[in-house]
Amino acid sequence: MGNHLKGQTSPYLLQHADQPVDWYPWGDTAFEKAARENKPVFLSIGYSTCHWCHVMARESFESKEIAELLNRDFVSVKVDREERPDIDSVYMSVCQALTGSGGWPLSVFLTPNREPFFAGTYFPPETGYGMTGFADILRTIAGRWNTQGGKKELTEAARHLVEQVGRERTAGKRTAGKRTVPPEERLAERAVEIFAAGFDRKYGGFGSAPKFPTPHNLLFLILYAEIRGEPSVFRLAEKTLEQMRRGGIFDHIGFGFSRYSTDRYYLVPHFEKMLYDNALLIMAYGAAYQSSGNGMFLDTAKKTAAYVLREMTGCEGEFYSAQDADSEGEEGKFYVWDYREIKQVLGPERGRLFCRHFGITEEGNFEGKNIPNLLNGSETADGFGEEKEALYAYRKSRVRLHLDDKVLTSWNALMIGALAILSRVTGTSYYLSAAEKAQQFVEKYLTDGNLLFVGCRSHIRSAKGFLDEYAYYGAALLLLYEASGKDVYLERAGQICGEAFRQFTDERNGGYFLCGLENETLVMKPKETYDGALPSGNSVMAYCLVRLFQITGDGEYGRLARRQLVFLSGEAEDYPAGHGMFLLSLLLYLHPMPEITVVMAKEDGKTEKDSTASIMRALPLYAKVRILTEETEGYSLLNGKTTYYVCKNHVCLPPSNEVPGNP
């Protein structure tokens, strides 16, 4: 038994390779077959660690009866959304337009011309409990397609839907001609008001359950509070970060964060762990520590990095994509604990103390089992290091979680940037070395000159890169430059962003398309600006252009940065809180980083490396730093000691031997 997914490299596609459904990968072969046999196409999009994708696979795609319906009346196509974000973006927008929501698994029905006419997400196999069953949907669509006039109606509806959804997705919300107002800080102010209004003052986070981390919004709030000197705004991020660290969304045994919290308290997570969440959270916790000095934030960032480097890192320094939530067919089974089980592993007395500290009871806090947490107010500096190691070793004996070992360029870029920030915050070269090793992997396996690829598995590349690959990698290179001071990273960032402009820019309406000159042409050409679970490529491009302009002083970067900020200002006008990464870039543009030049005195450290690390750790993250190991013309030592030259707000301050604080 098998289908046309045999030989694919995507872990998600391979999960479906032995099913009775005659799956095809995305490509001309499937759509030519559909046209030749006069059949509609069933398109199923998901990813390998998606819980509800597993559920629909078990219930429907492994069912011989449903497979018979699909194989008889449809051509079935599987897509890994992480390998083909362009396909996912196009058809997710259709699902959202038709149903008002989206998610995975994404289930879409297409004409042989790839135009969609019906979409949804998870469907149960049979009708019941207010949900139409997948089998009934298949019968209805096949029946209509095969009746006189039915195919024509569905085809015309599909064409109309593509035109309707495609208009806004291609041009954006407003035309370039209307974007004449310069970017203003009022958008950031309005976003802060929205965040404050939706803030859960008791449990942190924003809105009701489920609660997603969205660390880029927290980074925006931290920067806004720092620039404006508003501690009340910082507390929005501070409370949220503390609650997430205390809750079960953080793995207190093996570290790292799960995808999101299913409840208001951050106790019960959706247990899958994604590389991008953990990378962005390292950035947020590192920034929060640098802004506040709260050691809990630094400890959380370091423990999260330890998790990624231990469990999500390949032998060449590359980072894998995700760990599954399911084991033995149950979500979270790998992570939950029985009270007696812990006492058995740790012994009666230490087990009792551990359980009391981490809120573990005989009754349990999750379906009769326990998720370790500190929501009871116990100290995060707990002194249970040996006990955690023992429980971690014991937990490894359980059925192993599925690891999606795809190496995605954009997500690796996020982790490279996170480690670069952590190296600055800690002054530890270990994190910078890990970031540089991963960057070398990207250059070796995921680039061809200035061209990027979406990712690879076993060194086999997938599709050519989209906007996100270029934007994220450009940002990672800039963060590496700021952490290391090596000009090679700045030069490479310029090359990557130049290639992004060549491939993806929309000269007429502003902004950048998701798909470019090197990508497959789809039924729509999306332009993503909203910052969801991940920042949009357009928002990250704004960041890259702003920083390139501020670092190099090149007026062309300044022109491009301003153009992008004006475009995104129009996109964010209706709901600025949905554009956190753009707003962070806007703040950087309107409030340029202070420039700090450090002239080191040799006696301040045993070695140049030690003193550089110490200085980087002490300096604000929100600053452009240059370190000189000896005096130059214009930069000399004051009183024979390490000297700091600070310029901000177009004014240079007198040299000082005191470490400058946050602006």
C-alpha cells in the first residue's frame, strides 16, 4: 500500500504516505489528472506536529470508506504549510473569507484550474453534534459537480471568489496614492491603548482563552515603555512574561515553551513546541531582563535556549522545526505526571517537597494528571535542579515525541537572532558561537548566491524562498552584526535585502508580495502585512530597512525604509495592535538608537574577550554599540579607565567612565 507521497522529504507528507487515500504532492501531475478525469481537487494543508491534523488523519484519511469516496470522485493533494507558505496563505485567505476563521488542518476544494470554491478546517468523519461530516461533504460536492450545470456553477463561483479575495490580498487595503501622510507615533499610542484595554490584569496576557504568546507584541511594548519612560506599559509585558514562565505553557522539567495556553491562566498548554515561538520568546525575555534587571527573565531566556540547543539542534548547528504534542495518540501524555509517580522517582520526602512547590496533587490539575507549574506563587529560583534532571531522565523513557526535523530558513533565522540577542544580554560567547554556526549552515545548504530556499531535510532543499525567508534572514544578519561587530554580516544583510527588493517589491502600491519572481505563480499573489503568530515579512522588512539606514547612513535605505513605513501605516490604520513588529520598527525609525562607542582600558579584563563580553552585558540592548580595544584619534581614555562616548537625539555627551543606562 502507498500513494504518490512516497519519496517526499517533508515529515508531514510522509505521515500520509501509507494511507489508503491516493494522495498527490502539489504539482502539475495532480491538476492535469483532475482536468483529464473531470474531477474536483481536494486540497489538505497541515504540518507534522498539528494535533487536529493527526485527529482528522486517524478519523478520515485512514478510513477505507472515506478513502474510497476521495479516490473515486476527487484528486487529493497534500501540502506541508511550512514548506509551501505561499499555497497556505492563498487558500487560508479563502477559508477566512468563506467561514470567518481559519486554522489547520485546512481543507479546500478546487477546480482543476486551482481555483477554490469551498473551504473549511477540521471535519469529523460523520455528521453529528452540529457539525457536517466529511463523508457527507464529499458526497454533496461530488454530486453537485457531476450534475448538469453543477460544475459550471462551482467553477464560476470559484472564479468570482478568487477575484474578490485577490483584490485586497494583492494591492493591500489602501492604494499608494492615499499614503501621503508620514509615519507617525500615534499608531503606536493607539496600539498601546488597545493592548491596555484588553489586558488581563489578574493573569497576564490579552483577551480571553486561548492565549498565544505573540512575543513580538511584547517586544513592542517593552521598547515603547523604554523610549517613552512609561513603566505602566512595561508592566503589561512584565506580568505576561512572568505568568507564562510560572504556568504550564513553560516546561518546568525539560524547559522551552509550548504553542499556546488553552486557558486564561497559562496552566494547560497546547503541548506542541515550535522553534519560532521559543526563538521569539528568548528575544522577549532577554529584552525584558535588559530593561528591568529581573533575573527571572534572564533565567527563562537561558533555559529556553538550553532546550532548543539540547533537543532541537542538529549536528551541524541547524535548528529543527517542532516537537509534537501527541504521543500514543494522546495530546500531552508525554508531559503530564502522576503524584505517586513523582514520589517514586524522587523518593517520599523530596518528592513531597517537589510536588508542593510545583502545584502537583493527588487529584491532579489536568484530567486527573498534573502539569507542573508555579502559579501558586512558589519561587522560580527553586533549588530543585537535581530533581528536575532526574525527572527529565525518567521522562525520556516514555514513548518518544515526533520531531519534525525540517530545517526552515526563516525559523532558523529567528533562532539565530535570538541567540545573538542573548549573547549581548549575557555577554556569553557561547550563544554567539551557536548563532554563527547556524548561520554557516544556512549559507552552506540554504542559499545559492543571493537566492534563499524555504528549507531542507537531509540537505535536500525544498522550494525557493518567499519574502519571509529574506526578511527574517536579513534581520538575523543585522542582529549578528550588532552582537559581533563583524562587517561581513552587515554586508550580507544588505545583499539579502537587495535581493528581496528585486524579487518581491510592489512598485505600484508599496510593500512586498509574499511570492516573487523566482516562485510559482498561483491563483492569487498575496501581500501579508498582519502580524499573527509570526511577524509578517513586510513588518520584518521594515525593521531591516530602518536598521540598514541607521547603521550605514545610506540615503537609499532611508528612502526605502520611509516608503515601507508609510505603506504599513496605511495597513495598520484600522487595528494597529495587529501590527506589533511594524510598530517596533516605526519606533526605531522615529527614535534612533543612541550610539555608544567604548574605548577599553586593558586592565578592565584579563583578556580582550572577557572585557568585551562584560561591557556588552552591561550596555543597553536598545543601543548601537562599537567597542575599540585601543585609543584612536577622537576616542581616547578618560582618567586611564574604560571610557564611554554616547550620542543620542543628535547630541553627543561628554566622555564618561560610567556605564550608560537605558535611554
